[in-house]
Amino acid sequence: MAKFVLAGKADCPYFAKAELLADYLQINLPNFKIHKITQHPDKWEQWLHDICEKNGWKHKRSPIVWRELLDRGGKGLLLGGFNDFMEHAQHYYGITSDMLSEQMLRIAKENLQTHIEIEKEEEYIKSLINPLQVWISSASAPACYNLIPLLANGEVFGMATEVSIHLLDSSHYKEILHGIVMEAEDLAFPLLHSVSMHTELDDAFVQADIVILLDDILFQHEIPSLEDCIRQVTEQCKVYGSLIEKNANSRVKVIVSGKTFVNLRALMIMTFAPSVDGQNIIAVATSLENAAKAMLARKLNMNSAGVKDVIVWGNISGNSYVDLSKAKVYRYDSAIWGPPNFSRRLLDMIYDGNWVRSEFAFVLSSLSSRAHHCLGMSPAHVIATVLRYWYQDSPSGEIVSMGILSEGQFCIPEGIIFSMPVRFQDGSWEVITETEISEETQEALKRLAHDLIQVEHFGPFILFITEPEAPPDGLLQSEMLEEEKVQVPIDGMPRCLNIIFLIVDNVQIVALTAFDKPGYKFSTFHRGPETKQWKTFVSKQDSKIPGLNSLFNH
């Protein structure tokens, strides 16, 4: 029996002609067998190089034909290319092909389209065999309990994608995690491939495609001081970032959610996971956006789903600006009525401007106090919505607020995590840079950016990260240094401020905390030869920091 292998580029017209001849021979000659291999044009040269190197052949064009020695085993016997195969068929079987060039080109085009469709089908089959790996940190939190059904029901990733959910938390919550696993399995979702619990950090985020960080340190544990909270956030992000860098897939998507340190945590994950694409690490601002929509809907006595294009700018868990200039309302019951896609400008519907400037702004600024009473429904819905947009696109023309790494859009300084309007499309997101902003909004953005830089440099949500020339002698990881007092005024208001210097793996982190006590104090911590350097650093800071008071009102 003669078995031949015919391989070529999917769009090669000579492969198409040889393929038709080989099919004819196989149909009419019982002892003639053909096995065909097609490769995408982008992969053909590398594939050909590898197969020739493996078998010791020399061949450079498409197609390539060899004979398998069925009765002897071993490597195949190279026949050659298109002309060699045609001559072999003519000489041994007395058969040739009279296919015209036009027909060759048409079939080559069809072959390429068929090859692409087969590749897509194979990817789909692989997605069923290799489900999407989703890791959730602080999985004992109520948000995780509400999030699992949303991830497993097929609406987020599509009805053709299975998911494996990994729950990560400390061993103190082992019983809670075990209960969540059992209940999730009882749901019997067809697309839930598996759900597992993890309490060992060494194995965290292995092969992760998606990492969801729910951690809210302030509300998970009783922490005696803000300094300890800053230290724990720093250490946690260092550990998580390093594990994501080490264990997760190279194209992992990281979602940072919560009520505290959201911008900071996203920035620090980027710092400690440098190989992860910055576009794949985002901070969720949709919770604040949805809360604003709900307040506006109650004011207008309508469903909050009809409020669109509310923009959240700035620090998601600190100083932020809710921009209503682009906001619209749909299906609003008024004297003017239209089809479902008919909208009206929201600010034209709210005639009480004082309410927007006073009560609306005040309630939004104090939303963080709700965290103690949060049952997890809202954050779970927000995370699922963001993931659905990321994988299946956001609604056409709709604005989504997201904390991302600034690249200078809207004159916002580069290198800070800043909430701004984006759209999701084709598995990625892009900033809606064509958004027109007023002078008032631009001034607000400047103020927010300035405050956020202060925050990321020395505010309570982190603040300043530099690489020192050398760490102080004998300094342990995350050790707090000795204290020195410096008297400075802040905003002309009596504030007692503490500057905290921490060292985490040779990264100097400067943090600022404030307390409502009389006096004007900076407290710097230092040790040994670094004292003068750090004291000079503090004295260089502007003693009047605009907007600093509002950072600590909560």
C-alpha cells in the first residue's frame, strides 16, 4: 500500500491542484492513500523548517510531499514538491491534472477560509477541555458568594466557555470556603468545570487567566492603626503581585475591586508584576458610578437602568469627581416620550441644581461608610458586568468608568491610576479620548490629579515609591523606622500628620497619615546614615498641600 502525505499553505494554488489529483487517485486506486496537512500562511515557513530539520530534508516551497513507509517504519521518504508529485502520478499511474489557474486560485481561497474555520472550531473544543481559570482572593467575603453564580451561568464569558473557579483565602476561613465549594457544586451549572479552595499562597494564581482581588483590609480585620493598615496593604500587594508574576498566564487579566486603596492596589500590583501588560490591570470604578446612577434615578423617580454615561474621574476610593455633563436618561416618564433609543440630557431633567452640588455630592463622598453593611450583591454584579464587557464588548456608544494607568489623556499626568471614561471592544478597552470636557471639569481633573499624586506619593492610600541607593543597615522587611518630629503647617489647618517610611524588599514606601488633633506635625521615621537624606526629602515638600484635608475626612 502506498501512503503519501501532502502538506502545504492553506492558500497555495499548487497545493489545491495537487490535493485534487491526490483525491482522485485515492478514490480510483484502492492501494493509494493520502493524508493532507494544511498550515496557515503565517505559520507555514516555521512548520516547514521544523519538519525538514526533523527528517533531514531540504525543501523550501509549498507544497511538500513525502511517502510513509508503512511496512518498514522509520522516517518518511521525501518525494519533493508540486512538480515531483505530478511527475510521479503521471509515471506510475498514468494520471495527470488539467485544472486551470483560475480554478486553482478559487480553490486556494476556499481552502484558506476552511482552514480558518477549522482552527476556530479546534480552539472552541480546547476551551471546553481547558476551561478559563478564574482566581478570587478574599473568597470568604460576601461578594465572592454572590459572584460565583454570575461567573458560572454563561452570561459573562459566553455559553461556550467553561470556567474553573479557585477560591483563595487564609486558613482561618477554611470552613467558609469549604461551604462555598459544596454549595457551588450543588448548583450544577453546566459550564462550571470545577471549583476549588486554596489556603496556601505558594500555589496561588497558578495558570490564572483572570484574577479578581476583593481584598478590603480595613473591613476584614480589626487593625489597631492606619500605619498597620498601610503596612498590610503593602505586604499583601507585594505578595500577590509577585505570585501573579510567577504563576499566572502571561496574558492574565487582573481586576482590583473594593472600597479602600483601590487605585493604590492596582498601581502596586503593576509594580510587583512588571511582565503583566498594564492594559490587563484595571481598578473597578463602576460601583461608584452605579451608586450615582441610583441616586439620580431616585431623584427622578425612574429605574436606574435608564441613567447612562455618568463618568467617575479620579481616585475611586478617595477624592473623585462624578461628571454629569454627558449623562442621559432613557425611558423617562415626562411630557416628551419617544422610542427606546430616545434619550434626554440628565441635567435638563433635574431642575434642583443645589441638590446636585450639595446633597448628591455629599452622599457620594461618604459612600465608603457603607462597606460595613455591604452584603456583596452590588460588588459582585459590578465585577461580573466589567468582565462581560471585557469579553463580549460594552454596549455601543455607552461610557464605562474605569481606573487605568494614565498615559497623559485629558492632560492627566502619566503614571498614575486614574478613573476615566473607557469602552470595551474586541477583548480590550480604550479610553474615549474624544469626550469633550468643559473648563470646569478640566480644572477638577487638575485638582484630582494633583491630590492623587499627593496620595500616591505620601497620602493614606500610598503614596510615594522610590528605589533607594541602598537600604539602611540591619533593616528588616516592612520594619517601621525611628521617629523624628518636624513642625509644618498644612492647608493652614491644625493637623497632626505622621510620615511613615517602610522598606519592602529594597523598595522605599513613604506613607502619610493624619489625625484630627491640634498642632502641625510631620513625623518622619529614620535610621542610621539615611536620617539626613529622608529629613531633607520631607523638608522639600510644599508645606501647603491643596485638598489634603479632604483625604482624611472619612
